[in-house]
Amino acid sequence: MEKKKNDKSKSIHDILPLELIHRILLRVPIRHLARLRCVSKLWCSLISDPDFAEFHFHHSPAATNACFFIENPTIAYLVYLDDNDASQKEVRPPFKKNPPYDFAVLGSCRGFILLDRHPHFVMVWNPLTGFSKRISYSHIVPCRKYRDFRLTYSARLHGFGYDASQDDYLLLVAWSDCGGQYHLDCFSLRTNSWINLDVALPKPLGVFDSFSCGLFMNGAIHWLPFSLTALTSYRDAILIFDMKERTFSRIPGPEQPIMSACSYPRLALLGGCLALYYRNNDSCNTHIWVMKEYKVHSYWTLYQIPYKFFRPLCLSSNGDIIGRGYTSNYKVGYFIYNVRQDLLKHLKNLCCPLPIHQADTMYTESLLPLPSDIKDNDNKEKEEEENGDLF
């Protein structure tokens, strides 16, 4: 009896070595890890370690892709697009007061979602941990001819990304003043301050999709012109801003003869590769070009989805393309396109925003913290928040 009693008193740490526990936790989806921190102090310490969060984000086979969208001012959804176990979860946006409908989702980066909110501020928010931070861009408004400035509609460029060399998250905004002069401002979450970047903006700057925040990948933010057919050369179709070097450059798109029939081109991230997609007016299909090797023009590969309205979102574990589409009668849903067998499968019973809904983005869950020495907001901002004026 004594022997059995002693066996029962053993903890999991007495049976499994710490290294094996570490390997097991790396295979657990990140949304479940948040709950596993309650198992023991050791597990809490391990899962809360920034190094563990960083390694899990980059190397875990259980990485989670989700489509995030806000259905109304008080309800948002995370739709997990797993080809074997698709599911969804309801989350509450980080607003203390119910906001009006004049807000938008600008994008995401390393587990943080960027929300644009009237009047003149954005929110950096991690739905998994509940962390949120307010960033005001009201300093731009007095310099504008029209005071209804919004990043979503008024900025020439805007993007959200991560500078690994400085361990800093940056919000980038290109805008024009009353005299038509262009400015490039950058907000650093580490220093909690705006700076004007003395960087020459590319000329001509062109017209970019007002609803599309720049796409962050490979340490750079990427933008695509609203109309590719207006370009004289597809060799400089995609504009990029290097977060470390603080410089602009361009990379090539697919060839002009193939792109001539495209409509409303957009960028996406598929399996770590840059992708360009559009509705083809000639074939009534969605064409998806994937750059298999970054910045190499000859490595664009074409996939044709037999669906006129299809937005690629991510890749499945088998390398198939998961996206959102809708029919001519606006029946919306998520689909998996099998690239090997040319088959389209419908993922049923999942919440899906309307096709014209702009409050959505792809999101990869993480427990990553913001920089450890990030500065607090100033006292005025804290006082406003306590009075409920911010939200």
C-alpha cells in the first residue's frame, strides 16, 4: 500500500525529463498553451519564457493560422483554417466602449493585430493574451487640408511590421500635407514615439489600395498598386520597405502579357511565400501567382482556381490553398483548393464575413511579448483612458 501511495504522489516532472516536456509543449497549439500555464509553476515559467514563445512561433509544427474578423462593434471571430479540424472562437474587441462602425482592421504581425479607430488612433492588440496598446496619430491632422484623416482612406501608404535588429514593432505611414508635400512617419513601440523618417519616397508613388495595409514578410513591408495594368513595367510592380535598412525598393511581378486581363490585384502570404492574386476577366477564374523564391523573378508559379471570387488566405498541412470565396448570389464560405488534383472542397459551418467586409486579416497566434523595455504611455494618455475617453 505504501508503494502505491508513493507512486501516486509522483508528479509529471518526476516521470518525464524537462527536455521532453519542452518538446511536447512545442507541439501543442498556442491557444491551448495559455491554459496549460495553470498546470504548475514550472509549466507557467516555461510557457511564459519569451525564448520559448519565440521558438514556438517560428518552429512549432502546431503553428495556427486563423482568419480574424470583426462582425460588429462587440463581437469578433477567430476562424481556425485547419484542413482536418476547422473551428472558430468568439473574442471581444479591446474597446471599453462600443465603437461605431468607423473602424477597420489594418493587418497583423507576429500575433498582434492592428485596428484603426476613430478619432485618429490605432490599437495594437493580441487576442490570445488580451494585451492592447493605443497609438494616436492625431499629430498628422493639423497639417492636413481635410481634418477627417484616416489611415484606411487617407494615407498614401501604411504598414505594420517588426524590425528584428532592434526588437521593435513599427507602424509606418506615408501622407501628404496641405501643400502636397509627402511625409514618411514611423511609430516605434519600443520608444513609444513618432519620428519623421528622412527617406526619399519612390516617384511616382502611384495609387495603392486604400483598404490594404502593407504585407509584412522577410523583414519588409510590401505594397501592390491598385491597378497593375497602369504600370509601364512589371519588373518594379511591388513596392517594399526594408525595416532594418529603412529604404524603399521594388521587386518584379509576373510578366505583362499574362497580367493584362487582371482585376483588383492583392498580395497574400502563402506558406511563407509572397503571393499575388487577382480575378481574371478573360477566364472568370482567380489567378494566384506564388513567388517560390523571394525576389527571384523567374520563380513565379501560377495556380488557377475555378472560382471567380476567391481570396487565398493560407496553406493547409498538405500544401493546398485555403481561401474565402463567394458565388454570384453572394453565398460566402471557406474552401480548400487541392493543387494536385484540381479539386475544390467547401469548409462548412464556419462564420465568414461578407465579401465587401474590410475588417478582417490573417492572424498567426502567439504568446510573443512586446519589447521588454517598452516605455509606458504618458500621464495624459493614461488619464484619458481611465476616464473612458479613449474607447
